[in-house]
Amino acid sequence: MATNDVFNHNVPAESAFGYAQAIRSGDLIHVSGQVSFGETGEFLYAGDFAAQLKQTHVAMDKVLAHYGATRNQIVSQVLYLVDLQRNATPTMEGNLAYFGDHRPASTVVGVAELTFPGQYVEIGFIIDTKLPA
């Protein structure tokens, strides 16, 4: 299946910051930190961790769909969390719900703040397209 090497959500931050949401490098796809963006690029659910995590997973699924990949092909992820201690349990629950039985390598980093006011979560990840879907 032919796909583009670069993927964007076409949100203002991509041109303002000068980055791609994802880029293919051989069999790997490196994905920038995904956040709780809406369809027109607006940041959604400021101050609501659970809703942000769910919408961030929606953004991740859009990247996967673009490349014809599945969650089972995610080999690693890095989660950036504001207020790590408060959000650790809902993060673990959301991660288990998102991945089911699949277990990618994961790193969770507590940070003081993220890009948008009220943003609590951002997730970057790597996809290996050689893995079974």
C-alpha cells in the first residue's frame, strides 16, 4: 500500500512550529507528540484530563489510519503529563483501554507545563510497519 512519507493534521501549530505530525523512515514511522486537537485544529478539553487523553488517542488513531497501521504496531510511546501523581492512575487505565493486550515500550515523564493552557497530556510514539497488524 502506497502512503505519503509525511503526515499532518493541518493545524496551525504545524506551520507555526515547523514540524510534521509523522514521518516515515524505512519501516518505522516517528510520530510527534499528539494532543487533544479537534477537527479544525483547535485545542479541546482544557483542564479535563480524561477527555484530553481520549481525544489524544483519537489523534493517534488518525495517524495510524493514514499509514494503514494498527495499535499493535506501536512499538514505543512517550507520555508527557502535567501533574503526574494526580494523573498516573487515569493514564494507566486509559493506556490499558487503548492498547488492550498489546504492550509497547512506554516512558512517562512528568512536566511542569505543555504547549496549551490547561493541557495535561501529550503522547509521541513509533510505529513499526513490519510488525503484524
